[in-house]
Amino acid sequence: MAVRPILIIPDARLRAVADPIIEVDDEIKSLAKDMLDTMYDAPGIGLAAPQIGVMKRIVVMDLAGEGEPAAPLVMINPEITAFGEQMQVTEEGCLSIPELYYEVERPNEVTVKYTDLDGQDVVKEAEGKLAVCIQHELDHLDGVLYIDYLSRLKRDRVIKKFEKQAKRAAG
């Protein structure tokens, strides 16, 4: 059980494409546990391995509401196989872009194929908040951030803000 540091933009690793996981072994199970601990500690509802500097195709999420029992979901080598036609606009945030929230338009429904921690192949249909979370986290595996869906002006403003903070911190 370990809470790992979360990378913040403009860290270049957040723009890298993660590698497929060959085998669900003890190392991957331990990584999933650390990722869940880190996500709950943040607190957040989703986390992708590249956000903690591990370039592997694994994401975790838990959309349980306050007072509800934890409902952790671990997806290994996830892939969206279908998108619904209906779009929705929701406010998104990201642990790697702290304290900023913007409205993003995404499909309201997705079908995702992944491997679970038992090595079983799973196909899951999701809609609403879960569909948005899946799309957001899977984007991380390909080096895409939710701010990439914003206008160029807004995106550039966000990136400049964090570049300044990074320079001051390194100062």
C-alpha cells in the first residue's frame, strides 16, 4: 500500500503513449493497489498509470458516491470499441492539472474491452459519468489530456500557468 506522487503538467511523461501490459502478475496487481491508494488519497475518481510515471496501459476508477461502499474498477489494456452517438457536456478536472475544471463534450456512451486483475477479458458498456471517466482515463494512456479538447486559447493559458509554476518550483 503506497501513495505515489502524481505528475503535474507540463511533465513530458503525461504526453507519452503507455505500453501494453503483457501479463497480469503480482507487480501489476501491486501497481493497481498503489494507484487506487493514490487516487483515493488525492482524492479523485480516476487515475491512469502514466499520471504516476508508470508507462503501462492500466487505469483505475471509483465513482461511488459519498456514503456508498467503495467500488474500485481496474482496467488493464483497456480499449474503447464503440462510442454512442449522443454527446454530453460535463465539467472535467484532472489530478495532473489540479484545481482547474472545464466543460468538455464527449460521447455519452462507450463500450470498453479490457482485462481485469484476474486476467479475465471483460466487455463493459458505460454511460453518463462512468463513460466520461473511462474516456478521460484512457486518453491518458495515449498522452492526451482533457485540456486538449478546449479551445487553443484556453489550453495555452492552462499550459502557460503550469509552466510558470514549474519554473518557480525549480527556481
